[in-house]
Amino acid sequence: SQTIHQWPATLVQPVGSPLSLECTVEGTSNPNLYWYRQAAGRGLQLLFYSVGIGQISSEVPQNLSASRPQDRQFILSSKKLLLSDSGFYLCAWSRESNQPQHFGDGTRLSIL
Amino acid sequence: GNSVTQMEGPVTLSEEAFLTINCTYTATGYPSLFWYVQYPGEGLQLLLKATKADDKGSNKGFEATYRKETTSFHLEKGSVQVSDSAVYFCALSPNNNAGNMLTFGGGTRLMVKP
């Protein structure tokens, strides 16, 4: 069966520090991969998606970037965090078009 | 573009009450429709789905019917439990080959009191 792992589960970082959140998927190959952000009490915002290694599409211009160095690895990064980067970050995968997305447990990021 | 509109919460019900969470969508063509549930402090879990008009998705006592004529996918449950307290997201996925881009509604928080 397929599983998705995100880490860390919780992160507290100072403003201006770098960020690296990692997401890996097991049990499938060539998945579509996604990063979402959920601000407190609000809906989901798609940040990035990837349909293959090295292929990243950005949905919203911002302080963040994403990379896919391996087929089942998706990394969310920032060189300098802003206060507005606080939120709940969710990674997801899907098998192909029209298939449901499956989410990780999320990373709660607090910027101080 | 595509959009999903959900009723604003929170929805507060007593245990064993009937639940309806409204969801309407705007999309071109024939999208697939989903309901996701997010329990406190967790990620989203797929609750149910429907891929074509008049399909009924069901799971854990929840149901939703894909109504193309009203562009709706309302979530219903006949008798809610305290354990159903969560945030519910309606979402659509366009049926094209440009990846699987979900558009989410804003979420509806359900609180069930014993």
C-alpha cells in the first residue's frame, strides 16, 4: 500500500531563517506531488505541484520554492522566512489525473 | 476558472442530528467531486467521491450526490456522532490531462455536542 510521510510535524523558526520541509511517498512510482498551505482557520492554498522529477509548477508567487530531486521526494524550502509564512503545510500525492489526492499529516510551522 | 463554495461554519449539532453541508461548484466540462475531512491537528483524508453526474459517493454513513443540473455536491449524514467533529472540505478536480489540480472550498467546521 502507499504511504506519505512529512516531517517535521512541528517547527518553530525565527524570522529570516531558512526552511526545509520534506515529503516522501512510498509504494508508488511517478506520482503527482503537491504542497499546500493552510492558514489558521482558513482553507487550503495550493503552492506547488510536480508531475515528474525536476518539474515544478508554482501556483502563487511567494517567498517559498519547491524541488523534486527524486521521483518520490518533494521538498519545500525558503531562504528567509517571513512572519506570513506561518501556517499548516500539507503534502499530497495522486496517482494520475482524476484520481484523488492523498495527504500527509502536515507540518505546523510557527515563525517568531 | 474553477471554484467551490461551501456554507460557512461552524455548524453545531447535537449527537444523532441530521447533517447537511452545502457545496456548489463552478467548472467547465465534467469535473470529479470530492469531500475531504480534517480531524483536529491532522492532514486531510478523502471521505468520498463522485466522478460523474448522478453518482452517489458514500462512506462512514456520509453521502453526497453529484447534481450537475444544480452544480451541487451536498454532504449529508443521517445521525452525527461526537467523533464526526472535524472540518469538511468540498473539492473538485477537472477532467483533463494537466495534472490533477484540486480546487478546494473554504472548509466547514462541524461541532457535534453530546
